[in-house]
Amino acid sequence: MKKLYLLFFSMMLLLLVISGCSTNEQTKTTEVQKKQAAKQEKVELTVSAAASLQDALNDIKADFEKEHTNITLNFNFGASGALQQQISQGAPVDLFFSAAEDKFQKLVQNGLIEKKNGTDLVGNDLVLVVPKGSNKGIKTFEDLTKADKLALGTPESVPAGQYGKETLDKLNVWKAIEGKIVYAKDVRQVLTYVETNNVDAGIVYKTDALTSQKVEIVATAKENTHDPIIYPVGVIKNSTHLKEAQLFYNYLQNDKTMKTLEKYGFKGL
């Protein structure tokens, strides 16, 4: 009887041990699953970018999100000056991709972008466009004196407008055509004005002109007529998703992305 009791006690003890191990294993498994789930937590990044980057970045977005399924890119396209002001005023942004160095440097100087987390990525050309089939005889920047109306981005906030004004000043044309200018909020609006024949000509980036079948490039501004057109990109210091923002920042600099940007007419630096 005593032996039987000992045997029963031993079996119960063994079952308790096995049960305890099983519970520990389940706990460990649950913890691992939680960690894996945390790693794949859905993150949305807000990228404020110059309007001229719209087509290229939408292409890059598709590739990036295929490789990083837990990250969604939300773009806020507009004039670099307006975007810089939004960020300065506290807009929740993770990366800034500017069409002008001076707008970007303001954020660096104000401590909103760390210098080590910013780089000059690509360049662009400034071009003069007219509606397809135009018979106004506008073939050069100097010919703009023949135009009744000319579209240009507002120089204070639109880098392409700033570069355009510099070029027209350099060519001694600005004063003659200043009264004919229709100002636009960004380069895409300038392009739309030309496409719809609301103006006789417009000054945009080459990358924008290449997206339209309704306009014709008639002249390219010489590099010595305006400041260098450089597009810097950087991570906003107070981003709530610094790790993921840094991931996209690095992705923008890889060979595949650079080829995509060049496909849309941007120039490597």
C-alpha cells in the first residue's frame, strides 16, 4: 500500500512538472509573438516634398512599400517655401525633400534637421515651355517680351519662380515682362496654366515639362543665369518615427531610387 501511494505521488508530481513546463513554453511563445508583432507595427510616415517630385516619388513609394510592408508613405506636395514654413510652425512631418537649398538650410539652422541627417540628392534644369502648337514665336527667354501673359511660381515661396526671376534678371528681360506675369502657388500650377492656354508661356523644371504632352520645351536656362538647382532631403529631428524615417532616407540614396529619379529627368550630383 505504501509503495502504491509513493507511485501515485510520483506520477502527480511528474504531471505538475510537465504542466509547469508547458505553461512556461506557452508564455515564452506568447512573448516572442508579441515582439514579432511589435516589429511589424504599422507606421505612417509624412514626407513633405516639392511639387516637382510628385511623379518620381509616387513611383518610388510603390517600390518602397513592397519591401517594407509595415510602412505607409504619405506625401504632402507643395512649394518648398510653404512646406518649410509649415514644418517651422510645428507641422507633424518626418522628412523634408526640398527643391531649394536655402529653404532646407533654414530648418538646419533652426535645429529642426540635424546636418548629419541631410544630404543634397539630385539636381534639375529650368526650362521655358509653351502650349503645344503655339504660334506666338516664343523660342527663347528673351522672346518673352512677345508674350501677353507668362506664368511663374511666386519667387518668395516657389524655388522655380525664384530661379526664373534670377534668369530673367540676368538676361535683362525682367523689367519688360514683370507686368505680364501670372503668379502660381507651385510649378504644377504653372504647367497647368500653360497646358490650358491661359498663358503664352511658363517657366518650370525640366522634370515637370517632361510629364506633359500638352507643352513644348523651347529653351533651357544656362546654369550661369541662376543659382544651382539642388534638391536636399533630410529627416526632421522631432519625427515620431525616427527609425522608419531614417530607413526611407537611406532608401532614397540607393542605386535603384537614383535610377528612378534620373528616369524622371533629375540629375545626379
